[in-house]
Amino acid sequence: MDTDQKLLPAGYHDVAPNMLATIVTCLEMTTRPAPRPNPPTDGLTVERWNAPALEDYRALYRRVGEDWLWVSRAVMDDEKLRAIIEDPAVEIHALTRNGEKLGLLELDFREGAECELAFFGLDQSLIGSGAGRILMNVAIDTAWEKPISRLWVHTCHLDHPAALAFYQRSGFKPYKRMVEIFEDPRQTGKLRPDAAPHFPVLTAE
């Protein structure tokens, strides 16, 4: 993710009806935080998911991310996606219950002595249940087992409204904000048209 961008001037900036604009917040931790206890697991476990099949990976990606307008991996070229998820420097974990995958964690160690928390999401039924803490504890423990100097993540206002505060409680500190403008995937058929109903689709009509 390129975070070296020009500053926008103060004021209002038009956004085309087929585009979305969101505020992206980048956060980082440079030392391992004090551990936070897991809530009751209620049958949930986190398992390393080695070289998942593309259709299985995309199914979980959509399950946890479609209502927050996650789209990049859903439409990525097969070979490009396979190269990422099968890279030994990328670790994918799934939160499961009774064999059903309900959460996605992806850690990217490809950039030197740092780790990006690339994807972190839960099935809607688990949000607010404490499952996020279980998955985050695995993320932090796994990342800091490696010789890294920084763990970082980005979120935006299209994500769950509690996401930013959750990352901060987990030990991440904001260091940069950006505006991202991108094509609304509901208007191109990349996502179902009723995804993310809390963010209305604007049309030119």
C-alpha cells in the first residue's frame, strides 16, 4: 500500500457518483503490547490455513468483508492472488467453529523487518462476541514471534464503526490519515448491489 501521497487542500472536493471516498487511518505498533486475556472461546479456534484453494479463500474473504466493501481479493487475477497467498512470507489463519471458517487473519511479512496486518475480519454473527479479541491475540503473538520492528494496519470509515477503537485498544497507534477514492464495486458488478446497505449507492440519475 502506497502511503506517500500529496496533501489535499482544505475544502470540499467533488466525488463522481460512481465513486466512493473514505478516510483511511494507518496505525502501527513498534513494540509488543502487554497481553490481553481471551474471552471465553465458545468453541472457536484459530488455525493456520496453508495454501488455501482460491475459491475457498475468496469465499471467506467475501463472507467477512463484503458488507464492508472489501473487493480487492475478490476480483484479483487468479495468478496474482495465488502468488500472494502461497508466498511463504504471507501467513493466513482462519477462525473456525466445528470446522466452519468464520474469521480471516492475514499477516504479510514480505517487507523486511515489518509485518502488515493485511486482512482481519469476522462473520457478522461474531461481531461484538469477543471473537475479535481471540483473533487479534493470535495476530499479535504470531507477528511478534518474528524479528520485526513494526506491525501495522490500516482501516477506514467503510469498515465496522468499532474497528478503529478496537485496533487502538489492541496497542496500535494512529500515525497517518489519507483520503481514498475508488470505484463503487456495487455499480460495476464486482460486489452484489445490496452489499453495505449502510453506505448508500449514488447514481447519476
